[in-house]
Amino acid sequence: MDPAVALVKAYMQINGFFTIAEFPIIESLEKGGYRSVTDLDILAVRFPGAGRLIPSNSGDTDRDVQFTELDPALEVTDERLEFVIGEVKEGRAELNEGATKPLVIRTALTRFGAFNPRHIDRLVAELIEKGEAITPGRKARVRLFSFGTLRPKSSNPRFTVMTLKHVLNHIERLEKEHRNVAKTAQFKDPALGMLMVLFKAKRGAD
């Protein structure tokens, strides 16, 4: 997995999202056969109230600890489902041309499996035009994201922008605030595991 994608994947998971990384988009050809169109770096979904529970070993649920510290920059609420279709760049945060093709977005929404087929075309059109779409009844929101080292050239991009510096700073801040918990955990995620090693190394003696 691309290192920058792995970093963003870890960030989304910390914020309560279930994620798929580097999801391939394949189309069927008119004359038969198939071909690869692109891949989407991040597909993510967060359910309302998602958090990290640390249960008490006494069985007393009043002593359970739950972390629900969402990054405010994500502008997520617990009033609806949140879906993200994201691109990750080590340079400027942009969306590939392929990522904004109707067939690509339609495939991503179908992969989520949470949308009424009758609403898919409208959601696709709104995402391409505005970078955000809300389902009827306002029960779910879908957004296009681009993560990158630099901000896009456009001052008004049609997608949500987040820098990799912000992603890294958020993870480091949480590690500092919850160090007693973090030091007891075994992080199997490669990106998150490496970050924990680096944070420990920074605190170590010269």
C-alpha cells in the first residue's frame, strides 16, 4: 500500500471510520472484455456514535472508558451516516480526472451498499458538481476528499481538502493525550504501528 494512503487510512480509522484502501474500478468494454479505469485511494464510512470502548475488567459498565474524540476538521456529526470517497496525494491535493467520472462514483456508492438505486444518479451528479451530497431524509452524507502535502491551486475546489500535515498532527496529539492507553496497545496497522515507534523514539534519550 502507498505510504501516504496508509497514513490516511489510519487517520480515518482513528476517527471511527471503516475503510477500504486502493479500491479498483473496472469497466466492461462494448466489444467484450474488461479494463481497469482507476483505483480509489480511500472509501470510508462512519456510523453515528462510533467510538473506542475500553471496558472495565470489573464488569461495572459505569467505569467503562469511551473515546469519541473526532477531529473537528472532519465536520462529522452523530446525526447521520458519513461516507467518504478520497484521493491521497504526496504533492498537491487534487482529484484525478478518473475519480470524478460518473461511472467511478456510481461504482463507489454501489460498493458502500447503503443507497437506494433510485437516488444514485442524483447523488453522483451532486458529488461531481459540489463535492458533497445528502440523501433524502438527511440520514447520510457523502463527500469527495483529497488529502495532500500541499493545498490545491483552486481557492474554491469542489471537494474537501485536508493536508497530510494535519492528519499527522492529529494522530500525534491523540497519542500524547492518551499515552497511557496507547503504550499498552499492540498496533497491527503498519502505518499506525510505525508512527507509534517514531513517537516513542522522539521521547527517548539522545
